[in-house]
Amino acid sequence: MRLGSRFSGRLLIVFVLGVGLAFGQPPVSLWPLALLSLLAVFWLETHQSLNGSLPQAFGRGWSLGMGYFTVSMHWIVEPFLVDSVAHGWMAPFALLLFAGGLSVFWGCAFALALRLQTPFGLAFALGFFELARGYVLTGFPWGALGYIWADTPVAQSAAWIGIYGLSVITVFWAACVHWLFLRKRIFLMVLVLVGVWSVAWIGGDLRLSTEKAALTEQTVRLVQPNAPQHQKWDPTFSQSFFERSLAFTAAEPSVDLVVWPESALPVSFENAETLIEQIAVAADGTALLLGALRLENEKVLNSIVYMDQNGVAEVVYDKHHLVPFGEYLPFERWLDRIGLGFTSDLFGTGFAAGEGPKRINIAPLGAVVPLICYEAVFPQDVSFASQEAAILLLLTNDAWFGGFAGPQQHLAQAKMRSIEQGLPMIRVANTGISAMIDPYGRSLKELGLNIAGFIDVQVPQPLPATLYRRFKIWTVFALLLAIFALSLICRRQISG
């Protein structure tokens, strides 16, 4: 009984530490609390848990993840509240199941760390499974640990190691501090405790203060109609949102390109001939990009449409990284075979994926990497298409994410893609936050949440290819390999 009570107490402690870690994520961004929580996790594992069993280690990691993901991903309930009468009851179950699924990665990390027996083993395992979280079952890297630095100059380090690498370095720092504490190297411990992030902070601050993004001569208009999700497809309101976008497009002065957000047309692209003609009149010879849904082989594709200066519209990109349960049902064909397939107005099962990441040429901009909605949270997809690109383009409908953490976190992750690639980004969101982001991840101009309007802004020039853009995920593998080797060396010292 005493052993079970002690184990339950440890689970509660690591759950609370997971909550502390989560408060480091935007928009709260309490990174000092997150770092203290991370150090406490390493202390707890090293001092109390090395002799435990694999199930106990997994349980502690899973509990830490539950605290972290339940708080940092709480916005996941927002889609269920769009029609709260019909779907609101599902919200708490969806959040807990979602957080529980993601926490499995951290449970596996703690189980692996038990075998490696050193703080560096835990650093390697957490870093490795955070990377795996971005790939397994199509991946979901939202809320990676490295985003605790999103609102600080430390984020500039992503130009060399990316967000995955920043997550790895964060846990490695905690391992170094704790290892030096165990070896009673107090001076070195304090030096690492303060010095690592001071150097990264100062270096990032110097990069931001001394480097200014050069601007091109092209001016782009970002149109934000602000259509609430519960009204967006309602025929009573959808036409007024469309007309609002038309008015913003036709406003003076003239620009080189107008950009509308994701799924901006109130009908499918095949049935929008009259609407396209109205857009061409409003644009009056200005090229325009917009998001639209279209039908193909009884499936829906989430697409980007380009209308040239002559008013000719064509599909230039189809979203390929679909949202599980939002745009498709995982294992849908297999579930249909055993009679468990279903459809509803909440869980999407009718979308088809596009060909994959690609680069397109848009006359006023040059080579563009197009992204739709949560495709912007996948560094690997952006890296795949970013070579020789001049700019990133993100069309999104963040109305699904609510009005607090979801849109802010999505914006922070979009900015991180610009830092990683050294490329500016045009980000246009239905309800906000629309922004022109420079290659250093700074918003040159923003249109805030739940505001209808538009902004005109010059397009920044891209930077020379960053280290991360050149070597992609291999920089992260190199870090992980070095930490793994260090963990083996330290384990041998302990055994000796």
C-alpha cells in the first residue's frame, strides 16, 4: 500500500511539473517556469526513479505528458464548441484522449531513459521522441518543447538547428546542469545554468538588432474577412463575408497581389464561376490568391487558387497534410470494411490529399512554398519544398482554434518556419492573425484577432540559405547522436 501511494504521489508531482512546462508555451510564454519545471523533472528522475520498473517509468513520463499536453493543447476543445449543443459534450473526452495519445511518446522516452541510466539518457530519449512525435502516424509536432523560446531572441537559434533541434538542446541543457550538480561541479553547473541561454539570448538579440530584412518593390494586400466558424458556411451570412472581401480587394491604393484566406469562397470552386467574375472585377487587373474547396472524384480537396491579371483562375496547390478527424478519418477504409466507418458534420471523412509539398511560381512573388492551415507546423514539409524558394505562403482559417491560445501558438509556429528557412512568410487568416513575417520571424505588420480589414505591406527579400535549410533534419540527428554517445560514456563512468 505504501509503495502504491508513493508511486501515485510521484505521478501527481510529474503531472504538476508538466503543467509548469506547458505554461512556457505561447501565449503565456513563462519560459523561466518551464525551465524550472524541466530541471525538477531531471532531479526527480535521477534521485528517485533509476531503480524503478519500466511500467513505472512509462507511467511517470505519461503523467508528465498529460500535464503538459492537457494544458498546452486545451484549444483542441474549440471545434466542439462551434455547435456546443450537438458536440459540446465530446470536448473534455476529446482533450483527454488527445493528450493521452501524445503522452505515450513521453512515456516511451522515460522507459528508454531508465535503460540508459543517466540524465543524458533522459535528454536523448525526450529529444528523440519529440522528433518522432512530428512523424509517427502523419505526425503532430504542435507544441514542441522548443517553442518555449518563441517570444525570445533564443528562437533565432532555429536558423541553425530548427525547432526540433531547439527542443533537443533545451532538454540537453537540463541534463548538463543536473549532471554537474551530481558531480558537485557547482561552478560549472552555475556557468551552464546561466551561460548557455545568456549566450543564445545575446546572439539572437544581436542578430535581430543588426540585421534588417531588405524589402522588395512588391506590395501585397492581406484580406481578413473575419467570418466566425459558426456563421462561415451559413447562407445567411456567407455572402456578406464574401462581399466584405470584395470591398477590401477593390479598395485604393492598387497593389501587386491580393491574398484571401483558406476556404474563402462560400461555394466549391467548380460552382464559383459567377463569384470568380466578381472577384476579377474587384481586383481590376491585380493578381489574386485565395483558398477554396473543390470536388474531385466525390472527394473534397482544400486548395489554393491563383487568379492572374486577366481574371483567369486556376488551382495551383492542394493541401496534402490533412488533419486527422477534421479532414479525414484515420484507417477509414479498414474501418469501413468492418462496419465502423462514420460521417458527421464535425469529423471530416470526405477530404482527399494533394500530391505533397511543392514549390509554385506566382508572377509577382517568384518561387513560393504554399501551405494551408496546420501544414505550417511541420518543418519537414516546408524544408522539402523550400530550396530555391523566395517566400512562404500560408492560408489558414484559425476560427476553428478559438480566440486565445490556438491562434497565438499557430502564429508562433509559422514565425519559427521563417526563422528556420530564412524566408519571409505571407500569413493570411480568416479571423486573424494575418501578418507579413520577415525572414527573422518578426511581424512587419499584423491584423489582430477577430478584426475585419486588410493591410498592405511590402514583401521582404529572402536571406541566404540557413544552415537548417541546407541540412534539414540531419542537424537534429547529429545532436541526438552526440547526446546518445555522451550518455553511454557517462553510464560507463557510473558503472566504474
